Amino acid sequence: MSTKEMSKKGLYVGTGMGLLLFALVGLFPGSMIGGVIGLKIAGSLFGSPVQAALLPRLIVAVSMIIGVIVAAITFVLGTGILGWFAGSVIDAIRTRHEAPSEAPARH
């Protein structure tokens, strides 16, 4: 058995949980926060009541996409790192407990 097996499994499980959490919790707030930031940017560039022109809509749409991407990176990377860390801790505990049993006996 490889010494880094649990850290790989932890990374995969953490990443999967991050994708699930992003789909359930992070998608809508990421787009909402990005949209609000885009409206503030468009309002500061083109005036406070934003007109329905092409450029302000494009700014809002791009900022919404960036908000979703940042939320996805945060959820997936954060839970992936947590899973990898938990797997590494389990690997360290396993190697510590397996080392004395594998030591050769002295005569």
C-alpha cells in the first residue's frame, strides 16, 4: 500500500464535496455578488441609474461570470485542500503505527 494513498483519496473526496457544495450553495450567491459589483462599476462609469445600453450590460455580465468562477474556485479548492490535509494526517498516523511492527528484531 502506498504511503500517500489516503491523501489522494482525501483530495478526491474533498474536491467532490466542494463541487457539490458549490452547486448547492455557491452558484447563486456568486452570481448575485458579482452582479452587484458589476452594477456598482457600471454605475460609477456611466451614471447611477444605469441605462440599458450594451456596455453596462456587458460589464454586469462579465462581473457575474467572474463572481461565479471565484465562488467555484473557493469552494472546490478549499474543500480539496481540507480533504488532502485530512488524508495526510491519516497517512502520518498510519506510518507512525506501522513503523514499529515492521522494524527488524535484534538478536
